Amino acid sequence: MVRGEYHIFVATNMRGAIVLHWGVSKLSPGEWLAPPPEILPKKSNLVPGACQTYFTDISTGMGSFQASGDGDGIFKWLLDEISRREKEAERSLMHRFNIATELTERCKNEGEFGLVGILVWLRFMSCRHLTWNKNYNVKPREISEAQDRFTNLLQRIYLNQPNDREIVRLLMTHVGRGGQGDVGQRIRDEILVIQRNNDCKGGMMEEWHQKLHNNSSPDDVIICEALLNYIKSGFRVDVYWKTLNTNGLTKQKLASYDRPIVSEPHFRADTKEGLIHDLTAYLKTLKAVHSGADLESAIEVLLPQIRLMISQARINYVCDLSPKLQECLKFVKVHLGDEDIVRLMEKLLESRIELRPVLIANHRRLKDILFLDLALDSAVRTTMERGLKNLNFAYLPEIMFFISLVLENVCLSTVNNEDLIYCTKDWYHICELYKPNDGQWALQTKAILDRLQLVLADRSQCYQKKIQPSAKYLGNLLGVQKSAIDTFSEELIRAGSAAILSALINRFYPILRKVANLGCWQVISPVDVCGISNGREEIPDGVVAVLTPDIPDVLSHVSIRARNEKVCFATCFDPNILRDLKSKEGKSISILVKSANIIIRLVGAKSCNLKFLRGKVPTWIKIPMSVGIPFGAFEKVLSEDFNKDIAYKISSFYKCVKGGDLSKLQSIQETILRMNAPISLTHELKSKMRSSGIPWPGDDGDERWNHAWQAIKKVWASKWNERAFISCRKANLDHENICMAVLVQEIICADYAFVIHTKNPLSGDTSEIYTEIVKGLGETLVGAYPGRAMSFLTKKSNLSSPIVIGYPSKPIGLYSKKSIIFRSDSNAEDLEGYAGAGLYDSVIMDKEEKIVLDYSRDRMIIDRAFQISLFSRIAEVGKIVEGLYGRPQDIEGVVKDGVIYVVQSRPQI
């Protein structure tokens, strides 16, 4: 489900099955359900002094609050309390889960940062970075009951706080199911039966028996599995140790228990069959307590298959789950280890789809159903990983089929999934259009997968920002190894269901690129950088870019680290380019990311003359009215007496900047935003805007003018953004000589925005016009917004036949109500050797609305006649404007209701 507004999408997958039932009855494919009215919060739910946002969830009609945390992404009091209680928690798992219940009860209403703190703590525990048992004897029954109380609390949070469900799901993967009554006691009782039945009361089995009686833990599941593998292999002790070591248990670890295990197993040969039977049953008992997300035990908890005899008729007792779900689960249980994974993957997904309506209802066994869903999710990932080596990547329909399954699985595991749903819609559509060796199909498919990779990378970064601060703070308090702290969020991400989807896409990319005849670069972390070529592929301190012949996964450690550290990271498929790069070792180079391409070169105006164009372009090309605040206006305003204190502070900060303290650039920008406007400037701007037909903001009150004045100051302040300052210095330009004019224009609420390059910037061909176009406002195109625009080439000699060379993958569109934009216009833009046009900010007076884009019904994508007509007219605009200026131009414009507007043009360099 998604926050804010809710869409429910129901579609048919490649097998014709109905999928993605977000808590509603089945609808026809492609049909949408309107959201219900928002449910307002009760005053009693407000927490005094907390910064909160209220969200509602369509599936339950319930709302929840999200608090802001301590300001640095953590709840410090909670993490400090966890640290203080750790000494008590390490006595036994009973103590730990009791403390977890107490602390979670205290922080459950304080938003996701509180639950994140509990998650971090319990993951450190489950990964064995914390002590599980120390100088304390505890009955398995007491551990099981403590787990049961904690998981019951998590069940209530899951039900009552819909927007915290993803964190709750993550929490439950690190906790056993537990249970009341004889659930835990069976661990004690059944080991005695095993020893008696199989005459194995001494040695290793007695040592294990003592451990089980006094400090049972998830390690016992591994020990039991190791024993079974040892017996099944013909009593090979190396198999026993291999199983233990693979799962993190060493001789030293076994010997460190309060009740140590120091002996190796030894059984009589004639007890083999009895031991296999008894230990297999015992493994289920251990998993029922300690392994909540184990699929086999999760199925058996819900489908116990108790047989009753009534009037000679046998009746199977099962819980109140649908017959289809029961059939799917029985198939999964029997075929979980099959080599042919096709039917198994289908049944795993069908099980999750059938479970979905139950998961969002107040079911009497919701906790068990949650554990089952987690186990199914995990099984999809592990099954796909197991089958990956056998996939025929040369046969595209097979790969598309598995991507569909795994994509559905990720949708079902994600709460805020609007982006993923739109990707799924587009994916179903493109699968239906598949044609072998069709370049246009491959381009469009790659764009969908590009967008999907962006969504996965964005979620990865969201996890990093949300979880890593707590992991770092708590990990340091608890003395966890630095390597475990540093990779905490990365490991959590890699363990999720998105990782295998990313891996599948990664393997699919080279085939698509070949069919689509794409270039030689795949950009993973798009950052424009400058640095020294050193021929290394790691990311040590100081490195600004990694260029590699390999294809890294977007969720790999190195990819995550590159995005977090703002390092340019790209794959090159052309060995000649890489050889040329290596030949430049030790030299300074710059790297520019242009759409999905990389431009590498040796490191070595804007007031758009709209008045000039207005009288010369054909009438079908519209030129919006504009007013310019000229060069020198900023300096004049700053020199006014009432701004003298501000001028002094800016001067002081700038001296620090020239001394090397670039952090003061931010201080300069913040100081500029406190400048006051002289009355003369206000009156002059009002007069010019009114005479030009541009609405004067002050007509709607002083507050509207204040918004406009703040936007003007933000444009001026952008002269001091760090990227522009460093770029200026590298180009040997004197930053003090840069002046900033401001172009004032009324916003056209665009359907599409475009940038035309009348000389193909990728090839330098002057006979070709290269255009990029996006939905909504152009800031997603000219600004640092992720994803690729739609792009096309047009021969100047044949404007009526545009050639699409790239489909859109930008997930977000910007839309605005009627407003005013203040465009940066510096005297440093488009100088030879210094392309400053993209370095300074243009600011819209009113905040734009971000909309998650749905391309599946966009005429630009699905209506070929509309596409050709629109693209041809845009290309014609480029040819006309270039002809008027007599040289290649970069032209920005928008389309509104079929009408084309040119908002600026400047020389192309």
C-alpha cells in the first residue's frame, strides 16, 4: 500500500492469473479502485512536542502517526536504554525477548525510528554479534513464552500501524515464533525420547541434551541439521563439521556455551534409520520455536493435518484458509527441493497472492500467517537463486517470465509500492508486445527495467538513511565489530527479496543492449566528476569515479557505497575505451553523465533573447512573456544600509572559503536568504511584470510576494553552491567576477517538457537534432532527477521521421499550479571550457507536486501517430530557432494541450 493516495491495481500475469489483490475483490485487468475519504486522527493520539505526520491506509481504514526522531535519524534514548540493558539481556534469550517486549511497547507509537532501533538490536543478536546466554539456566518453555509475548506485540503493531508493516516484517525475520504451553517444553521432552529410543545417552548427545535443557537457542536447529547430514552421509564427521561451519558454528563456539559441547557425535550403525526418523521430527520442534520464517514448519503450523474418525469417515482438519491456498502449500511442501523450479515458483507466488487478503485482515491467526508469508517470500528468493544457474538467458520469454514472478513477489513484500506497481503494469504490457530481435521493443523494455532498477536503488538508499544511523550508534555502544556495523544496512538489503530481482535484471541487460544496439556505457551511479586516472577498481578514500568492464548489481555493496559516497560508477562494454582510459593514467580527466552515456575528455551566454525570437518565429510557436532582473541587482541590494550586516557576514564567510573552508559556502547561501528587499526594486519589478502581462505576486497579499522574494534570493544564492564554486575554480575563472541575473517567467503547467540540441551532442553530427522529453515540468530533465528521459533523433532533411533512441525511465514527474519561475542567468554560462548552465538554480515560487508516473496510458508511448506528430513539430522548432541564430542551439521548451512553447535558447557548446 502507499502513503498519501492509494491505488489498487489488478492485472493478469504472463500465465493469465489474476495478481496483486491489494485487499479487495477481483476486478477486471487494468481496473482501478478510487481511494476512500481520509480518516482524521483523534486528538488523544497526539504526542505533545513530537513532530508527527498522520497517514491512513486503505486496507484497514486506520491511521498512524510517524514521528521525526531525534533529528539525526535515531531515537537516542531508546538506543541508550538498549545499551544499558544489554548486560541483563545477554543472560538468556528469555531476558532479551522480555526486554524487547517492554521497550517496543514504550516506543511503538513514536514512529518507525523506534522500531528501527529494536530491529537493529535484534539483528545484531541474530547475527551472533551479541551473547545469547551467559551464566543463566533457562527452560525452553520460558524462552518460547517470551518469544510468544514479543511476537504477539509485533502482530498488534502490524495490524494497527499499517505504515510500519515493512519494519515489523523485518523484525519478525529475526525472531522465532515461540508459543505458550507445551511448545517449548517439547524441546526438553523429545530429546530424552531420542536418547532412550536410540541408545545414545552419553558423549556429544548428552552434552547437547544439557545445553537444550538449560539454554536452547537457534544454534540447536543448526546442530540438529548437522547431525542429520552426518548420519545420512554414512556417519562422516567431516559432513557434520561442514554443516556447522557453513552456518557460523565452530568448535570454539560450541565449547563456549555455558553447557559446552566438546565431543563429536558417535552412533551405532544399526541406529541410523531410527535416528533419522526421530531427529527429523525433532528438527520440526526446534524450528517451531526458533525458526519463525522456516517454510516447512510455517506450513505445518497452519495445516496440521489432524485426522479424526467420525462414523468411519476420515476428516482432515485444517485452518480456515482457502482451498486454493491449501492446495498450493501442499504442493510447495512436497516440491520445495525440485530442480525444475517453474511450477514451484508459480505455486509460491500463488500462495502469497492468496494470503494477501488475509494479511490485511484481523485474522485470529495473523501471526502465524505473517510467518508463513515471510517464509514464502524467502523461498521465492532462495528458489530463484538456486535456479539461476540453469536459466537460458538466450531465450528471452523464459527470463521475462521469471522477472514477472520475482517482481510480483517484491510488490507483495513492499508497503510503499506505488512505483513498483507502475513498473509492473509497464512490464506486463511490454511482455505482451515481445518480438524477437525488435530494437524498439528492446529499447522500451530496457527503459522499464531502468526505472525498476532506480526504484530498487532508491529503496536501498532509503534503508541506508533510515537504518544505518541507528546501527552505527548502537553498534558502537555495544562493541560490535566495525566491519559488521559498516555493512549492516547493505547486508539487510541484500538479504531481501529485491536482491534476486536486481540480479535477474542485471543478467538480462547485456542481451537487451545488444538487441537495441545501445552504446557502451551502463551508468550505476550518475555523478559528474573530475579526477586523476589511476587504473584501480576499488573505491578507496579520495576516489571520485569507478569505471569497470564488469556489470555490478545495483544492490551490490560497491554499488550502494558508490551512490552513498557520490562516486560516479559505470560499466563500459567497449574494451577499446577502457584501454584508452588506462593509457591516461596519472592525467586529469573529467567525466560528464549525459542521459545513459558517459562523455570523457581531457580537462583543459543565458539571457535568452526571447524578445529576438518573439518577433521572428512562426505564430504556432509560442514565446512566454518574461522580465529580467539584470546583472548588478544583487550587488546593489546587498549594498543597501539595511543589508550592511548581511554584507559583512557574507564577506567574512567568503574569506574563509578562499582560505579553503568550503563549508562556509552553505553559510553564505543561508545569509543571502535573510536579505531585505528595497522598495525601489519591488516597485520596479511590479511595474515591469504587470506591463508584460505576468501576474504580480503581491496582488494576492504580502505572503505571496515574500515567497517570490525568497525564490529570487535562492537564485542569487546558487552562485555559491559548492559544485559551481569548484567548477569555476577548476576552469580558472574568478568567482568574484561572476554576476547573476534573474529571468522571471510565468509557469506553463506543461504536459511535457523538452530540451532540443540542434547538433547531436553524442556524435557531433550537425545534420541531426537530438531531443529529450519528459512528462511534466522540465526540472526533472535539466535537474539532478534520477532516470532517463525519452529521447529521439531527427534528420534536418527529414523532420517527419523521428527515430526513438531511448524510452523514459524517470519515476517522478513535477507538476505545478499556476505560478512563476525565477531562472538563473549568470555571465559565466556557456563560456568555452566552462558549461555553467546547469550549475545554478532556477526556482519556482510555489513548491511543485511530485507525481509517480504511469507510462502505460501515455499517448507519447502508446500512440505512434501522436508520437510522430509531436516529435516532428518539436524538431521543426529546433531547426527554425537554429536558423534564426545561425548556429547550433540548446533550446528548452514545453508542450501544453498540443501547443509548443520555447522558454529559452542558448548557444550549444
